[in-house]
Amino acid sequence: MAKYSDIKGFTVQTVSSDPAASVAATGSWASAGTLNTGRLECFGTGPGTAGMIVNGTTDGSDGAQVYDTEIYNGTSWTEVNNTDQRRQDGASAGVTTSALVTAGYTTSPGGNSSFTESFDGTTWSEETNINNGIQGRRGLGATETAALITSATPSNNCELWNGSSWTEKNNQNTARSGQGTFGTSTAGVVAGGASPPIVAIVESFDGTSWTEIGDLNTARSNASGSGTEPAGLIFSGNAPPATGKTEGFDGTSWTEVGDLSTARFYGAGGGTQASAIFAGGSPTPTKSNAEEWTTTPSALFQKLVEGQLYFNSTANAFKETITDVAGGTWAAGGNMVEGRYGNSGFGNHSNAITAGGQPPAFSGTSSKTEQYDGSAWSEVNDLNTDHFFAGALGSSYTAGIVMAGQTPPGTRIAITESWNGTNWTEVNDLNTARSSANLSATGTSTAGIYAGGRTAPGSPGSPQAVNESWDGTSWTEVNDLNTARYGMGAGGIQTSVLQFGGHSGTAVVNNVESWDGTSWTETTEMNTKRTSLGGTGSNANNILAFGGLDPPGRQNETEFWNGTSWTELNNLSTARQDFGSSSALSITNVIASGGETGPAVSAATEEWTVNLGNKTITTS
């Protein structure tokens, strides 16, 4: 006889720990044994249960350089044979039984060192000198017979050691000192460093040439690294100040994972993405400390997959992997080329467009258009008409429209321009000229809604309830808002929109209205009333509202609407109003750029990211 569970049920996997985005995401740092000789500007290698620390200085001065070598056995450090030369800020490669040290600064006899030594697990042996021993160089490689020594400013020269001689290899694209490194001489990664300034630049080496790849999230110098080319870690560094941030690399991009317990730089470390060691470093109170990195990946469900259901036997709980909206955060992105407010935008935080606005002098208007690639803005072709406080539609940086807006001395316009990824083209105008519904347009470049706004300057400034629908060719008037206002935020698609906040002409309001494709319905108010705010969302039941103004103060609050209620989430780093708000019709991949922050106009960008998370299933 068939079991009921076979007919109606399904299998739920049992695991001892939650799934994670990567092996690195399961990792954490823990205190390891204390060094016998505390030091900074040292160098070394891993992995976590077999690490080595070499040379350095005990207080940061040249006169305090040491010859000491220590090896870690997973519990404690043991002093072994000294090097023949003492130095600081040098390069190392290999493992504890086959290591190489070279370059750096030495006081014996004094100056940059070309002296090269190899270690066989017991003793050090002198090798052929490196050609350029400038301090600040770093190394990568699996053994002492195959090591690549990276650049240090002012040179971008790299040298390969084959066990007997040095050969110059292709130069790095960007010369810098104090890079974090991991990998081998044929598949390696270098990250960060000071060129100066301190940078987030990352390059990979394939044995022949260097290629720039995705930047670190946190620019830093004098960091350490561990792992292989497709699976590595960069940790510690001088940002400044000292940082304990650890970033995991998956071959394409960087993700912040568990931080070091103590922020520091100029320490030494190495190992793999699963097992690493880090010891010493500056500031000097940390010079004897060591930390060990370990990971605990699940035996099953290693990767986070949205919708997966499982039973965590350790927590004794059923869990599901979902989009963790409550855990979303804002992080700094690249600054715009031109700071401005009242700019319009579309796209997402990996690729976005912002256009128009008013420059920092609070006079005139701009036609400038900038494109964002996830880290930096660059100027592209201008709008045909200068204006600010316009609306925008579009989920992709290759296809969007901006409409309406204001030109000095307060003239409202109905002009609509379409962007094809290269140029702007004027298309059919709105039926009603207006502005300051600047953040209340929502939808795609071929299907959207533009509601509200103001048609005259000054206060109350003629708030409007007019609503127009865009079909990719022309605008059609449809049913009006219930409450006339301007400066609202909005999110959704043409047939499912939520519009919130704004100014009624006499006061800032927290009114919220929902559009079903035919009519507007008033619904639950926001927690924080405001105007000139940002908004995004995939439909009227999945909305993010952020920033804005409630005179006299700018706002940084972020709220999430789930179709029933508003929940406060992590705030913007900087309170602002009238900024460019771009999204891909989602609440997981959002950008806020520019805006007015008080007496100043900003060029800053903030990126909102929501990741998958494992949530306990409860009954209520």
C-alpha cells in the first residue's frame, strides 16, 4: 500500500549546517598561538595549520629588523633557523618546506635588498640575487622553484624565479607597492596596493600577461592573501585606517566574508581559501597576534539556491533560502563625474544611466549623461534638452526614457527623450508639462506610468494628480491619483504601481496609493513622511523607499513594503533628497546617485544589495 507521504509529501534534506554562497562565506577567523617575536612588515606563507613568518621589524624602525623565522603547527609557533639577512617589507613565495624570500629593505648592509634565500624546511640557502630588490614587492607561487615577484612603485616590472635564475616577465598594468597576492606563477592574483593613492585594482596573471579583473570592495595596501586564482582570499590592509575586512574571490567577483578579529596591516599570511594563517602587523599592539581562518561548508546544499528547503539538525529547525530583504545594506560606489541634484536615472548598480540635473552652483541645468559600470561613472552623449527634476523609465542602461522636468527660470516641459545605449532621440511629448514628479515614474522603456508633479514654480506650486501611461510610442491620460502631489517615490510596472510620499502643496505627506492598471487605491502610509525620495520595486507589493526630505531635514531612512505593511531597513549612509534613483524593477539591485545633502550637492553613489539568506520557518 502506498504511503500518504509518497503521494502528498516530498523529501526534505537534513544537514548539520546552513548552505552558503561559497566556501569562503562559511569561514571565520579565530585566535591562534602567539608569535615568539612580535613584528610587522614581515612576510610568510600558509596554510593555516602549517604557516611560516619570516623577518620584519619589532617596532617599525629599521634598527629593529630581525632574522627570525617561525613555523606554525596548528597550535603554536616554533623558532627555526634564521635567515642569512634581515629585512622588512619584502616578498615571499612557496610553502614551509619549499619557500623563497627576496627584495625588501635591509639595514645589513643598508638599502633595498636584492638578496635571495630559499628554505627547504630546515635551513636557508643563498640564491641568485633578484634584478630589482626594491621594497614593497610581493610574491606568489607554490614552491621556491617557481615564484613570481610582483611590482613595486615606481616600477611595474615583474620577475620570475625558476629555481636558478631570474627572468623579467610582462609588466603589470598598474605599478603599486604592498599588494595582496595569492595563486601560482602561472595563475595568480594581485589586489590593492598603493600606487599612490591606495587602490582597489585587481589583476590576474596567466603565466604570460596581466589582465585587469573586478576590483576589491575595499581599496587597501599592505594586505595579505591566500588561495588559488579561482578561489582566494584577501584580508587585512591599510584602507586607511587599518582594516580587518576579508574578501573572497570566486574567479570573477569579490564578496565580503568574515572579518579578522583585529584590524591591522603589514602582517603576513597565506594558505588556501579554506585554511589560512595571518600573524603580526601594525599597529604595534597587534604585532604578536595570530589568527587562523577555517571554513565549515555543508556536506549538502553547499550553494545558496533560492527556494531550497532543508532541516538543520544542529539548530533543530526547518529553514528556507530566500531573498533576505531585511538584511539588505547600502555601500559606497563610485562618484559621478559631475555632482548634481534633480538628476534622473535608470538601470541597476552594475550598469546604470543618470542624466540631467542641476550642478553644485544651484543655477542653470545640465544635459550631461553618465554611465555606471558597477565601480566608476563615465560621460556619454548628452541629452538634447537641459533640464532637472525629470522622470525616468527603464530597467536597463541600454534602453530608457526621461520625460518632463524643469528649465530656468522655472518653466515646466513635456519633452520625452529615448536612450538606445548610445544616443538620445526626442519622441512624443507628455500631454501635460510638469516637473518634480522626478521619482514617480516607474516601468520599462516601452511600458510605464508617470503620475503627479507640479506645473508652476513656487509654493504651493500647483501639485497635480494627472496620470499618463506610456506604450513605447505615445502618452495617454488615464485615471488620476486620489491626492494631487509632487516629489513622490514610486516602484512597480505599468499595471502594478505603488506611489508614496510627496508634497501636497501645503505640507509633506506620507500618503500611499496603489495602481492596478485601471485605478488608484489609498493604502497604508509610510512610517516616515517625506518628499523628493527614491523608490523602486517589481510590483505594488514589493517596494523599497529611501531618502528624501521632511523640512528642514534630509532623510536617510529605507523602508520596505510587502503589500501589507512598511518595515524599516538599513539606512542610506548619507541623508539626501532629489537624487538619481535607478533600479532594474527590483528591490535587490538598486542605486542612488547625487542629490542634495544640505548646503551641498553630492556626486556620491550608494549601492543597495540584497543577498540570499537562510531563514527559519516559523508558525504564527
